[in-house]
Amino acid sequence: MGANELKTGENMRKLIGVAVLLCLSSMFAFAGEKPLPEVYGGYQFTSTDGGWHASGWNTAANMYIWKNVGVTGDLGSGYKSGTSLYTYTVGPMISAPKGNFSPYVHALFGGAHASAAGIGDSGMAMLFGGGLDLGKHRLVFRAVQFDWMVLKFNGFTDKNNMRVNTGLVYRF
């Protein structure tokens, strides 16, 4: 083994050590009283890079593991002229403390189903995004949620899609 390989190995171990320390310290920073679950329902606008634009609905549920870290389950849809797209995803989310303005981010992974004229195809969906909730009571307004959407059907990956949501969140 050469000197450069040893130095690279040492640097990698140091980098991994720093990453582990950051993860552990962030877990302790998030320790404390965790928020109660929340549910969301609202309007969704979907746009694909193929020029398909559709309206639909979106619903989600958040369960918190730590103070500001949780898991989100999300169901969404878009409909236009006999065509439809459904997504069903789950993944981690991080939110700011619950105040008048509560921003959040999430990364959601799961499936998708598209159909046109009675013929359907199922595939994979990944959603990366976040949004902003307004209000600090039980019922709050989700001003906006924006997600970059990656879809994969039969080996074809479509990466330039998005969806935008707005609606109401109920915090238990």
C-alpha cells in the first residue's frame, strides 16, 4: 500500500467519524416532546415533462419519531381527459417547530400507477420537496407543498415532473 492510499483511508475514517458524530448530536438536538400526528387533505396540480397537466387530490399522514423528525405516508392523484396518475409513497420528513410558520422537507419513495383509456401500468415514484404550513392551532392551512417527482415505468425514467399542493392540515 502506498502513502497516498493510507492517507486516503485515514481521511475517509475521519470523515465517517465526523458524520456519525453529527448524526448522533442531531438526534439529541431533536430529543424532547414530539408533536402529535397530523393528517392533510387538499388539491393537487401535477405536471409532467411530456406536457401533461392534471388536477387531483392529495392526502398525507405524519407520525413523529423525534421532536421534528417523522415519517410521512402520502397518496396523490391527477386526472385529465380519461388519463390518470396515482402515487403512493412513504418516507422521512423534517419540520421546523410548530409556530405560525412551519416549513418542512421530505423525501418520499413508493409506487405509481398511470392509466389511459382503460390501459394501466404500474411503476416506481420518488418525491423530493417540502412546503409551508401557516397557523399554530389544530387546523392549519398548508399554503404550498412543492415536490419534484421522478417516475419510472418499464425501464423508462421520467425525471422532470412536479406537483404542487394546497389544503388543510389537522394536528391531533
